[in-house]
Amino acid sequence: MAGASDVGAMADAVEVNRGVLDDMRPAPFQNGEWLTVREVFAFCVSGIQTKRDNFVYGISRQQVTNKINAFIGLDRETRGATEEAARIFHDSRDRQWAAAHAVEFDEEVISAVCYRPMDNRFLYNHRAYGDF
């Protein structure tokens, strides 16, 4: 088998051409029983509700860091900045931008999470930023 890596293919390989959004089991392998969603994804509820996903989630740790630091860096004394902070944060019944803005950035609360099945992201998982 190690020799197959030299040529980039195994002798009995099956070519599979499919798009990114095609079924999990491509046509050459659609025989037998399909796995259920519960079998593939045993963990299905995280319990995190942010009400501001576009703000506190990111595709990289650095992206989350940049978004939170930009928010915290807005000047509370400038009217345009406070309006921008409120727009970015998206206040809810339980969390308001001013309380989150007053909290110092903490890199330790950035967590690697599974946002949706097969969609790994990073979350700024601080109590002041998430609702439940």
C-alpha cells in the first residue's frame, strides 16, 4: 500500500467525482443500509444560544479575536461608535451591548465548537456575550 502513494492511486481505486454538497455516500458506494443521522451525529444539542451568531462565532480563532477586540475598541463616548456597538451586538432581553463592552477581552474563553454538523468554528463563549 505504501507504494501506491508514490503514484497517487491504488490499483483497485474507485474514482468518485462529486460536488461539495453531494450526498455523504457517493453513487459508487450506494449499496447496503444508510446510516441514520443519529448514528452519524450522536451529540446533537449544545445548549448555547447567543442571539448574535454572526458576531461571536468565526471560522478561526483570529477572526473571533479581531471581531471582539474591534467591538471593545469602540469609544463609548462617541455617538456613532455607541450606535455601531449596539448594531454589532444585537441586544436581547438578557444581554445588552454596554455590559459586554465593559468586559475585558479574554482569549481563554474562545472555544472550538461544532456549529452545525461538519461545520467547525470558534466561539467567544463568555457569559456577557451569550444568552443561554
